[in-house]
Amino acid sequence: MNDSDIHDTIRGLYEGIVDPQAWQRSLQNLRRASGSAQMGMVVLDKRSGRMSVTELANPVEGLAQAYQQTFQALDPGRPFTPRMPLGGWYIDARELGVGTLARHPFYGDFLHRYGMGSVMACLVERQPYYEVYFSLQRPLDGPLFAPEDARALDWAIPHIRQAMALRERTSTLTALQRLSMRLLDQLAFGVILFTADARVLLHNSEGEAWVRRLMPNPAAPRTGTGAGDEWTLSRPFAAMVRAACDADAPVPAQAATAQSRHGARAQVIVLPLPPSHAMGQAWQQPAALVAIHDARSSSPLLPQVLRDLYGLTPAEMRLATLLTTGIGLPEACEQLQIGRETSRTQLKSVFIKTGTNSQAQLSHLLTRLSATLKAPPAEPDRGA
């Protein structure tokens, strides 16, 4: 291979982390450079002892299927796999001898029938439960593989291994993100992840409306419907996000009160996402985790659970439910139109019944309860 082909192959391996066509292009380059008719990745499942063939380049029809179903048990290269080091090569003519290749049923009954005459493979990944081999097959009318063929491809093996590791990591993070989103969508309060410049990385379903409320677009036309959704914050939100994303000294926690033009209130909490968090590692930049608690984020089942589980009175339930929004006791008194002494008495009773010792502990308990409760399905219309 010339320098241009080598650079194109390396580039394709790393682009192949997210682009299967680029990965396939690089495999085809390596196949042609080695004089192989077919190549692929072979995975050995150590628990079952079975081989599976994946990611074939220039596949020979029926060969991989026949190998997996029948002939892998006859593969004379299998006994050599436990002794192979990472990056080491198995070359059939060297390990078995030319005479064995001529007599062995794996060749006569299998490879020769598909027009193949020689096999070479490199161990590129070894894990406790599986191993991955980069395998090449030359045509029957071509020369047998030799050590110099392996040396000619040694430069590619570190790139194959690194690209495979990055691709596996990317796949894991993608699966983690999907799982995280499913879990986040179960929460009854809004969750949004922002970059330092207030770009949204992700949000759950409850947080979708809050993206527009927290960072409104000044250029967007105001309609009658949108005007009803205007909210103001007690602190500049963009500044809070920047402070949480400060790489040198992130502000540990910030809170602001949001209020709609109709008087609805919500508590907005901004926290720095730890750099060690999997999502932080995925985006490779500081991020701010924003949680929004409003009166609507409490599950409609929460009062019933508080009554049945803790024996709270209706007045105590109203106070406890309101505290899940994150507001303080004075604001709760104002909204419930009760006196401070009455609220303190009710709150003390709630502490005793729920086994909590502070408003922070109570709020944490009720938030967790609310997040795990589902609203009952709507009753079908039984009208005439």
C-alpha cells in the first residue's frame, strides 16, 4: 500500500466509529493489500466455545454460514488461540505445515469448496468472555500466507484495536443515553442539561416546555398562546448556567424562583454536572444540570399515598405536597393562607409521621415519592 492508501485506511477506521461505510472501506483496502479474497472479524464466545463471523468484506456466498453452522468445530486454528498474544498472528501454513493443509478435512471439505486456500488471523481483542480476530482468506489459486504478509499489515493492527475500542465506547454511551432518557422521562419534574453557552444537550419530557421558558428566543414571534407561557426568574438564568460550567471553580448549587404572568411559581435548581459522570465524559465539556420543581410536577397520586402510608391529615397533605415544589415555608403559608404558627405545628406533625427531621429531608422524601408515582390512566368516555 502507498502512503495515500494507508492514510485513507486509517482515516476510515476512525470514521467507522460512527460510519459503517467508512469502516467497510478500510476493511476492503486491507483485504486488497493482503491479496485476500475475503476478510472479516471473527468473535470467539469463550462460554459457549462457538465462533461467529461479522463485518465481512467481499463475502463469499455461503462460506461464513457454513463455517458457523458446521465447520468451526473442525478449524485446526482453534487450538492455537489460547496461546496467541494480543496483536499476534496465526498463519496456517506456518503453524500447521503445507502437508497438513493438503490433507486436513477443514480445507478439503470446506475451504476448497468455496475457492479458498489459506487463512491468516490476528488477535485484536481479548476479554474475559470473548475474543475478536481479524481474519483473512486467500483464494485457492493464490500463494499461501507467509510471515511477511503479516508483517506488512502490522501497522494497521493498533489502529483497528483503538477504533474498535472507541466504537464500543460510543455504542455503550449511546445505549446509556437512551436508557438515561427513558429513566428521566419517568420523573415528574423537569430535567435539562445545558452547556456553558446555554445550548441544550438533553431534556426529559417534563423539561421540554421549560427549555423555552428558561431561554426564550427574543426573535420568536409572540402569539396569544405563547404569551400565556411567559415566566420570569429571580436571577439571570444564563449567568447561573455559566457559573455552574466554570471549569476552574464551578458554583456547587444555585436556586432561583420562576413565576408565570398568572402567578404560578416554580423552583429552578442549577448544579454542575460532575466531570466523572458518564454524560460529562461523552460530551467532553462542562455542563449544568437543571431541575425544575413546580406545583404541577407533584404526582396526583401523592396526596393519596401520604394519607394511606403516613396517615397525614388533609391540611398536612396540602402543606407537604406544596413543599415538594421547593418553595420555603413562608411562601407555603402565603399560598395556603395559614398562619406561621399553624404551619409550624403541621410541619412538626408531618416530620413525626414521615420519620424526617428537617424540611430538606422531607422535601427529598416527597420528591422521590412523586417521581416514582404514575398518574392513573384516563377513564374511557362512557357517555351515551
